[in-house]
Amino acid sequence: MLTFVLLFNFLLAALCLMAAWQVWTLRRTLARVADVLTSAEQKTHRVLQGAPNSISRGQIGIYELRQQVQQLEPQLQQLQRVAELLQLGQLLWRQIPSQIPSQRRSPKRSRVKRG
């Protein structure tokens, strides 16, 4: 019976030692993961530190461009109307010769007497 108790105690101690070793290994792995994540967070923070200002400047720039486009819109519409009128004028100009009867004149031949 004493042998059984000692053997059982030894096995129990070995299992506890294995569990402690696994916990210690897991702790080291988690510490490394935490270090990597902390480093990544710091690098990300450094990279994105100026992002809010850049985003804000970009939004202001987009707003200003939209204002300029709105100011130029009437001029664009006027230019489109002028282009349409020019196209219409060109079309009419091409139509006019076909509407007017052609007046054919026979060229006068001048005879020069040589002598």
C-alpha cells in the first residue's frame, strides 16, 4: 500500500510539473505576442499620428474644389451653348448652298489677236 501511495504521489507530482511547464511556456509565448503587438501599436501610432490633420486638410481642399466647380459651372454652360450655336451655324452654312439655285455662268473667253 505504501508503494502505491508513493507511486501515485510521484505521478501526481510529475503531472503537476508538466502542467507548470506548459503554463510557463504559454506565459513566455504570450509575453512575446504582447511585445510584438505593443511594437506594432507603437509603429502604427507613429505612422497614423498625422492622419487626422491630413484628412482634415483633404476635406477642406475638396470643399474648396467643389466651390470652384460651382463657380465655373455657369461659364461651362455658356461655352456649351456657344458650341451648340456654332454647330448649328455650321450645319446651316452647309445647307445654304443646296437651297440656292446655282447660277452657272459660262466663262468669257477673251480672244487676243496676235499679229
